Amino acid sequence: MFTFDIHLDLAMNALEWNRDLRLNVAETDRLEAGMTDLPGRGMSTVSLPELRKGGVGLVVATQIARCQSPGSSFKGWQSPEQAWAHTQGQLAWYRSMEEEGEMVQVRDLNGLESHLRLWKDADSGTPLPVGYILSLEGADSLVTLSHLERAYDYGLRAVGPAHYGTGRYANGTASSGPMGRDGLELLDEMDRLGMILDATHLCDDAFWQAMDRFKGPVWASHQNCRAIVGHDRQFSDEQLTVLIERDAVIGAAMDAWMIVPGWVRKESTPRGMGCSLDRLVDHIDHVCQLAGNADHVCIGSDLDGGYGREQCPYDIEDVSSLRLMVDRLSNRGYRPGEIEGVMHGNALRFIMAAWS
């Protein structure tokens, strides 16, 4: 089944993990044998060949560069100018993949419809470019608000104002506090440009401000449920309900500690904790029960978000394993049309409405 994954950090993996994503996962793991500098070495899950193998023909792909806050344990660049330069390097990587025919940027309805036709009409076995919609995870790299329009002009279509810790525009996971003037003006400029607000990672204070201030389309690209795993990285039922009321889509994330309670980093294992795709369906089902339908859930795997197979559901071999979600959802009683919605239909409907 055609799959739309609304959160992957492809350029981060290419440039910071030094991975050639044109290689398959097995080859990347072979090259990384014995390396311990970063989490998930030798246990990669995402590559362009595996995306194609699993029918993941469209993704939301990120730029990401955080600034270092005084006293913060979260690492980042010392200045927004450095962070901006880093995101431009990530953009250059996406452009190089386009030049190689590996990827194609999707930035409007015409491009989206053309890309969907390409994947629908292609002969079996034909290597197809993976379409990507560009998103910015954490807004620290926007040196000024004028940089947002510059980014829009090169194809940026969604922005998450926060990431981890305190940020220049909004505070994120493991922090608190309302947005200041700069953050509120960022929301207004996003509204003017018609951009998507990614609510993922916003701390609770900033989340409620954003819901009140921002008038445009909102999604949560990689977000699970606080009712199942109690942590401020997750959204409460009240937050999820507000997103549902705004016709958002919520992408199910595959980082193990967000799926099962009690995960201890560097100690727990997916099998030891019973972390499977069935447990991820628990989060999907929880959102569906809040909504009274299956129209607001989708896939936002984040499978390359700084970890590998050591910290994702044990039935995930690589990103092509997303196709297993079809059976997992069917076993839970979801109908074929609802499953298609989770795998691609809901997120595509959201994008088409946002861009119309």
C-alpha cells in the first residue's frame, strides 16, 4: 500500500550520521560495524531503497538545527547564523538527491498530484523518486522573521517552532514557559504565508498559546499519547482533542520510549519491554476513540530520529516494515478504508486542504 510518512530526518542522517542514504540498510550497517560515536550505529532503519521497497513514496523531510541555550543540557549551535548555515547544508543535500533522481520536492497541489500519478502509474520494478515536503523542526535557525519567507521561497511548507529544551521562538520538550513576542510574530508570519504549524515538541504553555493565536492548518507530525506514556513529550487528551477539533492529523511515532511506559534509555530493549507495532496501535486507537473516527491519525515514524533498531518496535526491520501496519490495524478491527486513511489518505486530505 502507498504510504505517506509525515516525519523523517533524512538530511540529518546524511550529514550528521554520515550515511549515504542511497545505500540499503544492510550496507550502511556493514559500514558502521564497531562504531559507537552515535546512538543506533550499525542498526539503521531508513534509506531511500527501503522507502521504495515499502511503498513509502512520500515523506515530510526535515531541516533541523537547534541553538545552545545557556545552562541547557541539550546541545546546539552557538548562534542562529550557524544554525541557519547548517539547515542550508541540509537543503543542499536534498537538492543533490533531486539531481540524482532519488528524490523530488513537492511544494504545491500540482506537484503533489503529479507525484501521486507517477507512483500510481509506474511499471512494477521501476525505481521512482521519493517525494518530500520540507519541514523545519525547531525554529532556532531562523535568524530573523525575514528568513522564514526566504525558506518558504525554497519550498519550506511546515514549521515546528520548538524542539527539545528552551528555544528562541518557543520552549519545547522538557521545558516550560509561554512564547514571547518573537514566537507570536513567527506564528503570525506563518499564517500570512499559509504554512503548516507542527505542534509537536511544543511545551504545554506554548501549545495552548499557539492554538489560540495561529489560525492556519495544524498537525502533530510525530506525536503519541500522554494517557499511555506519561511524559510532557506526549500530548494529553485535552491537547489531542483540540487538534482533532481543528481537523489536524497526528502522526504515530516509533521511538520506543514514547510507545511503552517504563522505558529506561540505554538499558531497556524492545523485546524486553514488549514494544511492538501492536503497542503503537494502542496510541493510534486512543486518538481514534477520542475522535470517534479514524480520520485524524497517520504515520509520522521518526525512525531516523537519532536512534535505530535498538529503540523502535521489535517487529521493525527497517522503514519498509511500515507496511506491517496494515495487518496490525486490520487485526484490531479497522476497516480497509480506515487503514488506507492511516497509511496515506488522512495526511493527503490534510495537505490538499491546507494547500487549496
